Amino acid sequence: MRGSGGTDGGIGLFSIGFVLSAVSLYFFFDSVHVTAGGFGALTSMIHRGMGQGAYGTASMGIVFVPFFLGVLALFYDARPTWAWYLMWAGLGILVIEILSGLRFFFDLRASHLLILLGIFAAGAGMMLRSYRSIDIPPN
């Protein structure tokens, strides 16, 4: 029976390694807390440029302007390529703004992190080892 990657490696070795890696990744991501506080990258630059620091009161609606103008132009006439570029650029700005406003916090002890990294590395090593042929001595 052929194993992982078409070699005579062990399917069981790959399966155990996959389970170890998956469990360690689950526990790692379970300890990450995500909040949506503060400003994104673009609005932070706008606030600093206006001399208001990181906690200014300028409107964050400026990031919607390119997307709004692109959609407006596309509803008027969908043929011009500049309108498509403007709409996609506006959508990209919105996505970057939302993702850059996320804050990640790890609620994990260093010893637990080292154990999780060790388990993940062991599982990945077992998965990679399963792609090599295993020489089984004849009985």
C-alpha cells in the first residue's frame, strides 16, 4: 500500500503529525483575542497630518470617498476603466483600513507557547518524515 506522497512512508505517521499540528494551532489561536479599537492606517495618518495626534476628531468618512465615486461613476456608465479602477482602489482602501484597525492580544504564558511550538514542530516533522520511504526489513 502506498503511503503519503506516493512513497512507502507511513500514513499513520502523517495522520499523527497532522493531529499534533492541528491541535497545537487550535490552542494557539484559541488564546488570541482580537479587538477593533483605534484607527486604521489611513485615518491615523490623516489625524497626525491635521495635528490632532492619534485621538483626533476628524471624520473617518474620507476613506469611503474613492469607493463612493467609483460606484457612482459605474452606475452612470460602466464602460470607463478608470471608474472600475477607482471602485477597486476604494474597496482596497476600505479593507486595509478595517484590517489595520484590528488589535491582537495574546493571553498565553511563555511556557505554554514553547510547548505549543514544540508540539507543532514535532507534528510538522512527522508529516514531512512520512513522505520518505521507510525501509522495512523482511521477516
